[in-house]
Amino acid sequence: MSTGQGRLIIVVTVCVAMLLAILPMPDWARPFRPPWVTLVLIYWAIALPHRVGVGSGFVAGIVLDVLTGALLGQHALAMSVVVFIAIQLHQRIRVFPFWQQSLGILVLLIVEHLFGLWITGATRGTAPALQYWAGPFIGALLWPWTFVTLRKVRRHFKVT
């Protein structure tokens, strides 16, 4: 597959994750929404660190900020840091079984949420409810499914 087509597949998967991130949900379910965009970016950063980098995390974060109405740069900062860490550890993460990968992904998702908490605290001064932390745990539980699905997409379209 050509470089442009591979890039298109990566962009499409991130766009699908963004659609899942803004999908309407009942008020009670919103805190339990998995961080889809972060999961997809982590996958691509681990699978193809030469293709998906900190800049990709920053751009996806800015777009997510605009889509969700968050403070401009909030998701961009958090996703840039998470993608950087994922790239630094990609060779270690890939060799772990799924349950150990999920623990590593949980740490990355908590780091992302800590950045969100830090920015929210600095701008609004209010602490979120305990349910705020449900998203990273649900994301870690969904990691094996996300990994397998995106790996099938990558192999089907021969993205390298």
C-alpha cells in the first residue's frame, strides 16, 4: 500500500474514534465513555511509531478540543504526552500479553486524565466526581478488543 493510502487509513480510524467520542449519550453514562481517540492513537503509536508521533497526537487533540468544546489545547497537551510515552515504550508494550498491555494502557489513560484534571482545576477550580476516573478503567478493559480490531484493519489494508 502506498504511503498516502496508509496515512488515510490511520486518519479514518482516528475520525471514527472522534465520532465515538462525541456520540450522544445519556447524562448518567457520559463519565463511563472510554477515551476512544487516545486508545486509537496509542495503538498507532505502538504499531507504527515512525508514522504516528507527537504531532499526530497534538492535531488529534486540537480537533477533539473543538469537537467537544473543551479548553483549546487541553486534549492536545494530554494526547501529545501520552503518544510520546507510548512511542518511547512501544517495543516493551508490544511484547506483553494483553492483560499486561491493558495495565500499561491504564497508566497512559490515567496520565491523560491527570492532565485533564490539572487543566480543569487550573481553569475552573472544581474537582470532578469520582466517576471521572471510570473512563481510563473502561478504556483499559476495551484495549484488547481495540488492539485486535485495529490490527485487523492494519493487516487488511497493509498499512506499514
